Amino acid sequence: MTSIPATLFWCLTAGTAAAVVMIFFLVRGRQRGQALRRHLATAEARASAAERGHTEIAAQLRATEAEIRHLAEARLPDLATALAHPHVKVRGLNDPRFTGTDLDQALTGALEQLSQAVTKERARVDEAAQAAMRGATTTIQALLYRLQTLLQEMQHRYDDQAVAQDLLQADFLNEQALRRVQTTGVVCGAWPGLTRDDSHLADLVVGSMSRLRGYERVQVSNLLRDPVGVVARAVEPVAIALTELLANALHHSHHELPVAVTLQQGNRGASVIVDDYGIGMHRDEVEHAMHLLGGGERVLLTELGDPPRSGFAAVGQLVRQYGFTVHVESSPYGGVRAVVYIPGDPLLTLMNQDTQPMSVMAPLPPQMMRAHSTPLAPPQAAPLTAPTAGATPVTAGEHLSARAPEAPMERTPTRTPADTPERAPEPARTPESLDVRTPDSAPARTPEHGPASAPDSATDPATGLPRRRRRRPSAEPEPALPRTEPVAERSPQESATRWAALQRGTLSGRAEADNRIPRPEGNDRA
């Protein structure tokens, strides 16, 4: 038996151990390689995910930047325009994917904060402008009232016809300027600036007409059952509202078309209905007008246009302060219908006709027209009739000349002297007691009225003009006619009408000397 050397044994043993170690390391290396390959795949996947995430983040960032640019370039200008013009819509998000996200909430919050800041600043600036306008209009209004009083005093001081006509024109222009200033002041929150007594509603309509150019086109129908009046605190506000509505009706209709005004009485109040035949209003204009007339919100001066249209805004302020209502709609005649409703509680009252009669310029209600059906012919149109036995003719010119200092305002055709109890009843005068001019053709007086005048006493031989007859001497002086109010407190309408009657009487009396009756075109205010 051959023995293996020890050296070979140890060599084989070492080789075997080395092979085992190599196998072990080989297996381990393979395992590590697989682990490295798996880790590399994971790393590659993570790198791809990171790249995709980076791409998404970059896209989202670009979309956010675009949304911010859209906010600055589109939404903020829309918001600024919408604050001045509510019909303009503010655009929404540029990318609908941001709806409901934190970015949407942040941008919406920024818009709301900017809107509140701009609104507060606009209100502050507008209040400052209105305060300045209130101060200016109050001062100008006081000066115009002083000028109005001065013009009225001048109308009663000077007896020249040309001067009186010029004063009436100046007073009318002053009234229009006063209306403009008053309306502007009311829009800015100022007090109307005038206090009146309780007044008939029909008188307010006539007074509102007298403030406007073209007042002769207004046709008033009084359908009130009772002598309805407006309480003192609401007289001037209602007059301002009626004036502005009538001004719109006259301005937006042809100068030859009438404006119909109807006074109606309901169970709980009274209404003044104004109908015109003008160009009308579109639906959005009616909605805007109702928004202004509602008086729910305070109107900014910047919302009235350029130039500002302050009529409806002023009426809306008065509606909010005093409690009456104004409604505007399309008229059946193609124009615009405006209805002023005045509630009976607390703005209306019943007037006492004995202590405070209605103005002679105001139209009578139907029941009073039926009660006084005898017409009173206009003074300038009164025909000359042959005198009857026992009577002396007095022409229209003589009648107005004799009553010029105390002549009431011109009446409507259906009125009689019994309708005006504001004047004390005057005893009947004979022609001898009237200080009037008598034409040459006047017949001799009958014994009932005194001895006949001498032929040379009727005409001046030097000039051929009628002489002024003197009053008969009496034992007691004739008492002066009572005056119901001081001269300075007469309204512009009454003063204008009185002067117009005096002018017509003067012209008629002078023309009667030439055996003719003139028909001068009066320019007096209604």
C-alpha cells in the first residue's frame, strides 16, 4: 500500500479549503451584484420619478405664474371697472384646475381685500368732494335767495313796464340757477334750504312748473276729492322731486308736445302722475333710474356720469329722507310715466279753504268746477258790449287798471271770484269812485250813477287823450284794501302773475283810448 506523503495531503487540503473559500466569495459576489442591480434599478426608478415630479412642479409653477399674471392683467382691471360700473363682470381663474385650491382662496382673498380698500378710499374721497360741494352750494343758495328777495322788492318798487319785464326775466333765470344749485346740494346730502307752510298739493305742482322753461306745455288735471295738502316739512322736498320729473319730461320730449300731469287721491295717500310723449327709456335705463330713485344706497358723485345727471339721484335722496316714493316706467304714450306717491300718514293733511285757500293758478277739481260753472273770461279777451240802461260800461283795461295794486293772479276759465276767499270782499264801486281812464266814446251817465260828465271833461283838448277822472270827495276816507301777506313774502309765481296782470291791464287801458283791444303775449310764469 502506497502511502501519501504528508506534504501532498496538506496541499490537497489547502486547495480544497481555497476552493471552498472561492466558492463562498463567488456566491457572495453574485448576491452583491444582484443587490447592486436591484439598487440601481430602484435608483433609476427614483430618478425617473424625480424627473417627472420636477417636470410637474415646473409646469405647476408656470401655471401659477400665468395665474398671477392673469390676476394682475385681467382680473384686477375688471374689478376696478366693476366697482365703478356694476354691470361689468370680473373674470375668474385662467386655469380651472386651481378651482377650490389654496391658490384660488389666496387670489380671491386678495381681490376682496383690494375691493374693500378701493371702496373705502372712493367713499372717503367722495365724502370730501360732497362736503366741499355742500359748502359751496349752501353759500350760493343763500346768495340766490337774497337775490330773489331783492328782485321781488324791485318788482314792487318800479312801475315801469320795460323794467318790470326785465325783472321778471332776471327772476326766472335766478329761479333756474337756484334749482340747479339746490339739486346739487341735495345730492351731496344738504338740506333743501327752504321751509314752507302746509300747502295744497295742486299748488306744489303749479309751483314746480314755474321753475322750468317750457312750463306752458304742462297740462294739469286735478282729480282730488278733498283739499289735500302736504305737511310743511315735506313741501319743499316734494316740490323738488316734482320739478326734476317735470324737467326730464320737458327735456326729453319735443317742444310742441304736451306733458300731462294728473293728481289722484287714493285711500291711503295721493299721487301725482307725470306722462310725457318723448323718446322713452330702455329697460336698463329704467332699472338704473329705479335704483337711483329707490334711495336704498347713498350715491357717489362718480356714478352720475360726466357731466353728472343729478335729477334722479336728488329725488332718491329725498325719498330716503322723507318717506314718499317715486316709480318710473314706460308710458302708454311711448314716453315715460313717473308716479310720485305721497302717503297720507304722515305727509298729507286736509287744508282749510277758508284760512288757506288754494292758489288761483292751480286747477280746480271737478266738483268745484261743477259748483262754479260760470266761466270768468280772461281780462285781455273780454269783449266790449253795449251798456244797458242804468249801467256804465267798464272795459277790461279799466277793470285791471283800477284793481292792479290788489289784483289776484290770473284764474282758470272755470273760476269765479267766489273761489278766492283770501281777498276780503270789496264793496261794489261805481265808475265815479274808480280812478281809471275813460275813453271819449263813453256814454253819458244815467241819474242812477250820478250826473253826466261834461263833454270837455272826458278828453283833454290839448292832447286829445282821455282824462283821468277824479274820485268823488267823501266825508270819510276810503279804507285801504287789506293785504293778506307782506310784499317781501310773496312767492315768485304770485309776483310774476301780478305784474303780468298789471302789464296787460296797462296795455289794454292805453289801447282802449284808440278804440282797440290789444292782445299782448305775456311772458309771465305759471
